[in-house]
Amino acid sequence: MSDWIISIAGTPEGARIASILALSAAFLHAIFGALQKGRHDPWLSRAAIDLSYGLMALPVALFVVPPPSAQLWPVLLGAMAIHIAYKVAQALTYSRGAYTVVYPVVRGSAPLFAVIAAGVVFHEHFNAVQWGGVLLLTGGIFGLAAYNRSRLIVGRETLGPALAWALVTGAFVALYTTYDAWGIRLAADPFTFLAWFFVLDSIFMPIWNLPRLIRLRPPQIAPLAARGVLGALVAFASFGAIMLATRIDDVGRAAVLRETSTVFAALVGWLILGEKVGPARAALMALIAAGAVVVEFAA
């Protein structure tokens, strides 16, 4: 499969496959976000997920994929450092502001930063119509944040710092998207990068949450472990899909399509959790989807 992925990079077939992968990553990212919520502390859930995908990726990294080259090891360690900074910024964001307000700001700022970064690093440049699509999508996502903020009853006093951290987190999303795309392109085998990334990325969150993990009672362990395994499988598919998309096609376009995850998250809430959408949210979701369509088909 590695040879096939490399062979379709930069081709029309590769562009089609990359779009499918990016949209799949968007849907799976919405599922991944839902798995971090629920009756467990979201950071315990994330620690369980990270630990699970590290343990599952380790035998693949050691025995299935080719070993990383000497050139790739510093790149993998750099990716690990960037993702740690991203997770800390994300924790500071979510601990200060309502999820329904700060999450859209993170996801809305990320594609804008990513398109700019892709232009600088990979010399990928959107045309005027595609930039219009980016503005439609980000405007719709920020509009969703503003709508949710207008309905916020508690937590307004910490919302200013939370929104500032949300922008920082969005910048880190763009940074890791661009950096990881560069890293996976350096790897002779893209699955070598992915396998070792998951191993290294799994270290931080379990250690950071170790005191809380130690205090878990026996009845709490099995449900959390089950969520961790399920989340790990979703993470493999979601992150793997977006990274392969950036390997075979433009980074900026893949980053924009991934942020339709906000639409999928709202649809999951509506169809599965019974949450109300309403005409305002429906219009904003349509705006986000329209922006993604413009970026995809105006190339």
C-alpha cells in the first residue's frame, strides 16, 4: 500500500483519494471529540485513548513497518514536542471556556493558519475563489461560536482568556498539520512515520494525568479502558487519514476539508444525541459546508 500511496501523490487520482480521506478524517474527528466527553473526565479519557493507541502501535512500529531513518528521528521528536504543546494549549482552552464556544474558534482559526503555512512551506497557493471558500468556512465556524456564546449562561467571566487560548490552540493545529505533512513526506514509508508518531505521542497524556489515573477505583477502570481502545481505533483512522491526505495532495485543501468536523459534530448531536439544531445553526452549518465545497471544486 505504501508504494501505491507514493505513486498517486500529485495526481488527479491522488487528489480524489485525498479529499475522501480528509472528509473521513472530519467525520471521525467529530466522533473522537464525542468520545472525550461523557461521564469520564475528558483528560482521563484522552489519557486512556493515548495510552491505548501507543500500546497498539508499538508492535507495528517494532515489527511491521521499516525502521525510521536517522534523518527521521529528529523530525518525529519535533512532532512529539509540538503535539505536547498543542495538548497543553487545548487543556488551558477547555478549562477556561465553554466547549461549544471555544471549540469552533479552535477549528475555525486552524484552517486559515494552515493555508497560510502551506503557502510558505510547500509553496501551495489558493486562487481568489478558494480564498473565498476559506473565508466562508471560517466565517461559518466563527459564527457558530458567536451563536453559542450568545446563549451562554455561565462561564462568561473566563471567556476572554479562553478565546485567546483557543486562537493559540488553532495556531498549534495548523503548525502540527504543516509539520507532520512535512515529516510524512520525508519518510520513505509513510506508515513508518504514522506508527512511530502514535508511539511517541502516547507518552505525555498518561504521565501528565498519572495522579488522577492512580486514584481510579476498580469499577471505573474497565469502562475507561473500553473508551480508550475505541478512541484509539478512531484516532488511528482519523489522524492516519488526514496525514495520508497531506502526503498525496495539497496540505491546505486537506486542512480546510477536515474542519467540516464542526458540521459532523453538530449532526451527531442532532441525529444521535437528540440536540436541537435550529434555523440559525443550520444556516451556519450550510455556510461551513459551502465553503468546503468552494475550496474543493475551485482548484
